Amino acid sequence: MDQFSQVVSFVRGLFAEPTQMIILHDPRFCGNERKYLLDAMDSNFVSSVGEYVTKFEKAVAEYTGSSFAIAAVNGTCALHISLLLAGVHAEEEVITQPVSFIATCNAISYCEARPVFVDVDRDTMGMSPEKLEAFLNRNSLRKADGFCYNNKTGRRFAAIVPMHTFGHPCRIDEIAAIAEKYNIPLIEDAAESMGSFYKGKHTGCFGKFGTISFNGNKIITTGGGGMILTDDEEKAQLAKHLTTTAKVPHRWEYRHDYIAYNYRLTNLAAALGCGQIEQLENFVQKKRELAAKYIEFFNRSGIAFNREPQNARSNYWLNAVILKDRAERDAFLTDTNDHGVMTRPIWILNNKLDMYRGCQCADLTNSEWLEDRVVNIPSTVIIPNYYANIKAGLYV
């Protein structure tokens, strides 16, 4: 049996469900989700007003240690609002990483700002503090107003947005120190890292704002959904106001005081989230157990497996392997998908997409190296007999 066939056999043995294709990441609903959904339906509060929205916000704040959590319809919207509240304006620049889902750059574009790309570290696949510091040292100029400007374009650096790739924390404390040094607001894209901690602190809680996604493929889900994390009470209140069309409370009048957004999470989605977050720690432990099995297997196979960085407790949202080069990557992708194991490459670097091709880039050696080699492998929480239990009505 060749090397890739061994991988297929091992993965199919792990996920012993009677499915033709082993999916990359399926949701799991085995707690109070149905109970809470039915309760929300029976209350008739199924849209953006209802007790489950508040309950879910409180649960996320308590779990992460953030002072405030503000629900949004998805993680991209949460990031958009966070950028606006951090003071990002049109024709300003936001420093981010090219290794990320497109939503990171899209949210920047919604503000009519421009992404600037700095490299990542190979081990975390998140923004490199050393590369960030070097870029700012060469390219920034502090003006009398206290802000840093790009000495090549003349535009203000309005924010720094690192991303915790595949749930693994980047060296966010070092990035936060650099952001403070240069007086640039830090906003964490923690979309993938619910349940991940760095040096004992939850991701998304190191900067001015952090954002989380509860998309259908995340470790816990509301179907779609997102959350803004912040310790700033005034900004938290404004975030909630802006995500609900900035409607001024009144018994009958429709009065609004900002150009705002219809970004509020529904009560039905929040009810699902309340059931999911009760299981989050169990899911994290099961995903870490799965990662441990992968580590043991790939240590024998000779294929590199992406492990959590030092000082981190990762949720291992999407497990990843690192192949020798692009040719081996493509051969691995072809063989696994042909034999019923879903795998996918890391994203095309955002700076290579047509919309962002003209953006300023620092040296991206690590990002380009990863793009040629990284493949995600099935990472669903393993619950024995999950589908059989659903048919038997055990999760009702």
C-alpha cells in the first residue's frame, strides 16, 4: 500500500460512518439544540428579537473572558462593524495577512479601505510579528497627530488584522505589543478559533476588537452567525446599535440616527448557538484527541502534520498536513478525493486574487511556501454512531 493509500485507509477507519465521502468538517447536534429551537419557535420570537440572542451573547462573553459579546449575522459582518468602530475610513490602509479566507479582505473593502499584506510564520500560519515589525519599521512614518502613515502611499495605517489560521493562535501578544507601539488599532480575525487560547487567554481578546464565526463548518455553529468581542462598553453598545439598523427605541416610530446595517443574529440561530456552546469544551477535547491520532499516524508516515504552537491550547478546527512541494500536494489532493476522503488546499493567497492584486505586499516567502504545500484533511468531531443515534431519536 503506497503512502497516500495508507492515509485514505487511516482516515476512513477513523470516521467509521456509512458515508460515501468523508467530509472535511460536518456540524454535530447532540445536545439541547432541538429543545432550544422549538422553544424559540413556540415563543414566536424567531427573528432578531428574543431571549436566546442575549443568552448566546452572554455565554460567548463568559466563555472567552471578553467583557462584551455582540452577535451578528456572520463573521464577515462582525469584522466589518469592528473595522468601522476602530475608525477605519475610505482610502486608509489595513495591514493583514495573505493567508486567510477572502472574508478578511472583503470586510476591509466594505470600508473602502485597502489591504496591505505582510507575511505569516510557517508554524502558526498566522501573521508573523517579526515580519510586521520589519515592515512598519521600513514603511511607516509617525505624524504630529500621533498616527502612523505609509511613507510610500501617504495613507494612514488604520488597523492591523491578523487571523488565527485553522484555529491555531498566532503570536498575538507580540503583535498586540507592536500595534500599541505604532498606535495602530488591533482587530483579531478569530473566525476559526472559538475554543482556542494563547498563554491562557482566549483568541479575540488581545486587541481592541475580536471577531468569531459560527458558520456551518466551524467548531460550533448557528448555521450562519458571528460575534464581536470587546472590553469597551461604549463601543459594544454602539456595535449593537449599528447591527440593528441604528433604530432609536420608541413605542411606535421608526427613527434611526446612523447609516447602519441589518446585521443582527436571529433568535432561532442564537437558540442553536446556545445548544452548541454547551458542548464546546467537549468538542474541543474530541478534536484534540483526533489531532493526537493524526500526529501519531503522520509521524510514522513521513508526512508533516501542522501542530499547535507553543503556549497555545488550539481547538484544531481544521487539521492540516504539509507536503513536500506543489506537485506532491496536487497528487495528494487527487488521490484522497478520488477515494472518498475530502481534502482541500489552503486558500489561494489573497494578494493573488484579481481584486487585491494591486495591493502593497511585503516579502511573502512563508505564505508562498505554505500555499504550495498545505492541505486540510477531515476534522469533524467524532461521535460514535452519530447518524444512527439521530435516526433513533436520541438527540431530541
